[in-house]
Amino acid sequence: MTLHTLAAARTLRRWFDLEIKIRFAGGSVAQMRMLFGTEWHYAEQGPGNLGERLGRAFDDAFKAGCKQVVAIGTDCPQLTPDLIRSAFYALREKDLVLGPARDGGYYLIGLRAPHLVFDAIPWGTDRVLAQTLKRAHELRLDVQQMIDLDDVDRPQDLPVWERVRANLD
């Protein structure tokens, strides 16, 4: 699924002048380069829960001068370059873009400025999306939701990946 996601990112990079950074947990930059190639920028996610790691990734990107930042995982095989492009387009007018996962989380999150949307979220639960939307409302952010997709979190979710793979062949 990581290679599938990187193929989508490669397509997106052909369409836009983007910096793509792979944030990873476990392993080293050298191992990531060996597995996925030298064309990407790599950085360790660092410690903490998912919200802390996402917050750090967004903060780093905005400090580096990015005007729009979109984070995706590698666990949503239905995610396409067109959907990611749509998120960037939505960020021209919206503060926050969310790609809802059918399990109550999200497969994509985009921001056009730093915000504290990752605070007080029950990570790893079916309330992540709802709590993020509540937090966005509290912060008075203008939100765009994308289409609902399935992600692959557990072995019983693997048929989602198998259906996508079957259509690739």
C-alpha cells in the first residue's frame, strides 16, 4: 500500500510543484531510501500520539514556508491523485479539509495555516472525525469534507486493498 500511495504522490508531483515529505516511525532515513527510493524527502515522525506527530509535521511544513499542507496515510488504497488535488484546491477557500474514513477517522487532512485541531482528539477511536469537526467548529474554521472512503486498519479490512489491487492488474 505504501508503494501504491507513493505512485499517487508521484503523479501529483507531475501536476504541481510540490514538496513531498515521507514522515515515518521506526527505521532510519537510510532504510527508507533503500525501500522507497532517493527521490523523496524523509523525516522521522518523532514521539507522541498521532495528534502530536501530525501537529509536528504541519508545524514543520508551515515553518518551512508552505502555504497549504495535506497529510495522508498509506492505509487508504482508494485515495487517488485527483482526490489529493481536490484537497489542495479546496484549501484555496477553506481552512481545513478532511477526507472521512468510514470507520470514524480520516484518510486525509489539510490545512492552510497552523491551527490546534489535533488537541483533545481520542486517537485510534471511531470518534476521531467527529471530535476533529467539533474542534474545528470551536476554532471557527471553515471546513470542507471530501468523499467517505475505507481505510485498512485491521486484517478484516484487507478486502478493500485486494479490490483495489485487482483493478490495478
